[in-house]
Amino acid sequence: MAEVLEAAEIELDRRVIAREEQVEALAASPAGTTAEAEAERETAPSQVPVPG
């Protein structure tokens, strides 16, 4: 079980790094401002109303 968790953490780290590199590359491009804003919106957590 620990091996599965470790493999999942490694994969998650790789994806986070890839995402950061993608955002940096888009920011460096002329259309980067729009693309960066869209990327941030996609990764922002959605707010779910809590029943009260």
C-alpha cells in the first residue's frame, strides 16, 4: 500500500512541475497574459456551498 501512495505522490509532483512550466512558458509568449489567466482559473478550487 505504501508503494502505491509513494508512486501517486511522485506522479502528482511531476504533474505540478509540468503545470508550473506550462504556465511559465505561456507567460513568456505574447498571448501569455490571457493563457496564464485561463490556466489559473482552471486550477483554482471551485467553491461549493455548505448547507447551513
